[in-house]
Amino acid sequence: MFIPALEQARKITDEYGTPVFVTDARTIRKKADTLLDAFSAFNVKIFYAVKANYNPHIVKIIKESGIYGIDAVSPNEVRLALDLGYQKDRIIFTPSNPTDEEISGIGKLGVLQNLGSLSELRRFGKLFPGESVSIRICPEVGAGETAKVTTGQSESKFGVSMADLDAVEKIRDEYNLRIAGVHSHIGSGFYDPEVFKKSVEAVCSVAEKFPDLDFLDFGGGFGVEYRPEKDEINLKDFAEAIKKPMADFEKKNGKSVEIRIEPGKFLVSQSTVLLAKVTTIKKKNGIKFAGLDSGFYHLIRPAMYDAYHHIVNLSNPDGEKEFTQIVGNVCETCDIFNKGIEIAEPREGDILAILTAGGYGSSMSSNYNLRGTAPEVLINGDKIFLTKKRQAYNQIMDCFTDYK
Ligand SMILES: Cc1ncc(COP(=O)(O)O)c(C=O)c1O
């Protein structure tokens, strides 16, 4: 995982201030290589789930690394993919609860839609009879970093229920649709190939019903390590999990189909750190707090998911290790980056690096407390440059109608 050297971090914070996201392009390329290598035995196409990080400079690195397409969940994500030069057949649109306007707009662009309810399929059929569509099924098996990002279980809001597959066939026949793909996504951040294999088996069993298929899509969610001392998952175990169900499917159906996967966090999470400055050191009731000039409006994962993010003190690496709570500058108890970590003594003015902040960091940031989103810097070879400016007060307030 990427950790900048102090000298490099200082150079960046001196120029752009703190807090600032810093991304290392080389780490993204390595992750792309790992993915491409692990699944190379299959006819696989990888679609980057751009929700994880939509910084266009980062998406360009991913594109140049040989990742085939984009998995988009909103019309604007589709628009971004088109703006970045992706052909429409390299984009798949997997919305949650889309409006008629969204289904119609994306359909008119000729981008394939991956729909997860009978209502959406029916509405698509009415608008685009005779066209191709993909279905997102609920494989009735879920896994993820936390319950909040586990999506494949039967009681989740996602996908067409296994019990509704006959109804899918009826809708297909009524509107003369072609089911081009069957998809499932069991959750974000899973580590067990066996659970993934169960979802692959579920997709394969559903796919047998649809002989005109082009592809099977097994979703994203491959976990990354947030603790530097832990080993990464071996993606080859996940590729192995696909092998038998796919071989059985192809044997039974006498044809081979394309496989798709759509990782987000695997590609970007470890490439980025959030650099923040210690503003306040405080001891209270035996607890040491290091307060930063950032908060959950820049990185919400710890507050929202209780996610672990490792933090290192770049400024005082040899300081005595102390158990410290690393907290943000929002008046909310959940505004904690790390509930307690052995960290080289943080002092006021030190720069801390919050690691593994590239996935669902900047893309989930907000304007809460009117502090503006953080700037972003990319290290690409010997170039270090700003890819996103710090958001100014006027840029946020411009959305409000006349108030002065
Ligand atoms: C439909 C879909 N595909 C892919 C992903 C990517 O997941 P991850 O970033 O964990 O790989 C998500 C994210 O939750 C998703 O909703």
C-alpha cells in the first residue's frame, strides 16, 4: 500500500495545504496488473466500478492500465465514462431504483442496462421493445467488509429474486427482449473465495434459462487489506472459484460466454492517502486524542462503516508509540478516523497519513460543515500535480438561489 515519504509529503502539503488526498499512479497500475494476471485464464472483461473513485485523472490511469470498461451506477457516471472516451459497449449501467427518465436516457445512448427488479425490466421493455438488457439477480449469498455493504443476501434491496425468474421470462417474451447478461454483486470488501463461488454458481444456474446470453457478470467487491501487517487476498483463489462452475455451465450449454467482473476498491483503495495536520493534542480521562484538520466529510468510512484505516505519523516516525484516538474536527462523536491506535507520538503540527483512502474516500465526501472537499494530487512517475482543487466557499454556495 502506498505511503509517501516525509519529504514528498512535505513538498505536497507545503504547496497545496492540508488536508489533501495524494494518489500514487504506480500502485493503481500494479493492482490492475494483479487483476489482469489473476483472471488471465478466462475470457474476462474488467469493468472498473467508478463509484469507488471518479477522479478523471485516476480513471485515465485505470483505462491506460488495460482495464476494459466502466461500471456506472448513475447517469453522470455514464456521462463521465463517455467524456473519457469509453465506447458505449465498454460501459454497463447498473442503477439502483432508476427513474423512467434515467432508463430512457441511458437507453437512448445505447449503453447496456443491468436492471435489478421486475418493474425496471418492464419499464425498459415498454420503452425499448426488442432490445438487449442484462439482469441483476439476488444470489441469496452475501459478503462484505460490514453488514452495511453486504448486498447479495436474500433480504437485501438488490437484484431480482430467484423466485421471480419465471416472471423475468414473461417480461422478456412480452417485450421481445434479449437477456444479454446475468449479474450479481454480493457486497463490497469480501475475503472468502467460497462465498464468491456460491454467487458464481447462482449466476450460472440462472444463466441456463437465457440461451442468448453474451456474458456472465460476477460483480466486484474483492477485499483489500487496510492493515499493513496483514497479507493481501490472493486473487487467484477467486479466479479458481470461477473455474468449475463456468466449466460446468459451458459443458451443459455447449457454448462459452464472456465473463465480467467489476472491481472498484481493489483498484484504487491502496493507491491513496489522506494527509492531514494535527491541530490539537488533548488528554482527557486517560485518553489521548489527536485532533486533525479534517473530518468525516473527507473520509466517511470509519464513521459510517466502523472501517479500520491505518494511520502513520510521517513527521515523527521515531517518536515513542502511544495509544491515541485520531479524531476529526466535526462536532459529532462518530467523527473518528481511528478509535485507538499505537502511533508514533503525534504532536501539534505533525502530518499524519491516513492510509488506503483511495476507494470511497473522496467520492463519498461532502460539504458538511461548509469546509469544502479536499484537493487531490497525483504522483505519476516523476510528475506530481494537482488533479482537483480545494473546493472554495463560493463554489458550494453557488448552488443556492439568490440569498444575498
Ligand atoms: C453493482 C456494483 N458493482 C461493483 C461494485 C464495486 O464494489 P467494490 O468497490 O467493493 O469492488 C459496487 C459497489 O458496491 C456495486 O454496487
